[in-house]
Amino acid sequence: MIPVDQQLVDKDVGDCWKSCIASVMELPHDEVPHFVMAEVWYGIPHWGACWAWLAQRGMSIHAVAADIVSGEYKGEVAPWCRDMPRYLIASGKSPRGEWYHAVVWDRQEQRIAHDPHPSRAGLRGGPTHFEAIMKSREEQ
């Protein structure tokens, strides 16, 4: 993971999500599209655009339950969960208002590894969602 900071700080079209993807994929900020901006300005659903962009690179993104991330889940998990990367994207309430913010989560240390926002204030109340960027199953 290489920390990439936000270039656009805005509650509606900030680029924390883009910055987190760049961080976990170890890419420069400019090589990752601003999916949220595309949705706000052009009506392109950001989740679908993100999936399509990742698929072009042989990658996919998977939502992961919090108890699996924390290691508290005691049941059988899907094989891809056992191969999850160390760094995930975590999101939750922003400490700056009533909107969501994304950070990079260190699954091994169980803490925020990088907050791309200049304040480094993290998440209010902790993460509520986790996503893992992984090689597509067809690519594995």
C-alpha cells in the first residue's frame, strides 16, 4: 500500500474513494478515474464504473462483512475471503458531516492505515463497510 492523498476535498464530489483505490493498488492519483464525479456530473453509476474499470485490469471489488474483516466470524468463509489482501477500503460516517468517507484499512493491524483527507481525522464511529480489491476469479 502506498498512501495517496485526496486532491479534491468536497462533501459531494470529494475523491477519497479514488484516493483509496490508488493507495491499495499502488497507483498514482491521476491513473484512477474519479468515479463519484462521473456519477454526479454525468449520471454514470459510480459502483458500476468502478467495477468496469477494475475488470479491465483483471481485478474486482468485493464487499466484506465486518466480522470477517475482524476475524470474529467463526463460520466457514468463501475461499476468496481467505485470500483477502491486507489493505481494504473502509467507509463510514465522515467526522466533518453527514456523509460517507473512505479510508484504507489495515486488516492485520485492525486500524486505519491511511486517511486520504488532509485532516487525517478518520471515520466517525468507525467503519461500517469494507471492500477488498482482488484479482478477478477468472485471473486467479
